[in-house]
Amino acid sequence: MFYQLNPTLPVTYNGQKAYAIAVIDYGQEHHLLWVCVADDNGEIWTVENKFIRVQGNWTMSAPRNKVDK
């Protein structure tokens, strides 16, 4: 299944800020795959679920992670 995210979700992966624009789900025996657009250079990557972290959100009082500093 391919799910388009609307609105997009601010995430980090491998120390880089990005926006997740979609999720690919191949089923219960596979990691979710996140389709992400990097903030700094606009590259589009598919990233395994285990590397994705949600960015901190001051409005929602979500804690900041090390990448958000």
C-alpha cells in the first residue's frame, strides 16, 4: 500500500531534517518505508522505519531531539 501524507510530517533521518510525504507498507514482514524530501537539498529518499524520528514541535510541547538543536 502507498499512503500519501497530507499534511506532510517533519522528520529526521541520519541526522538530516526532512519532510515525509508518503509511506509505503509492504506488509507485516517488512519495515515501513517513508518517502522523504530533505530540507537542505531537496533530495527524495525512501527511508526504513527504524531510521525515522519525528522532529520536535514547540507548539505541541513535543521534546526536541539532538538533530533539532
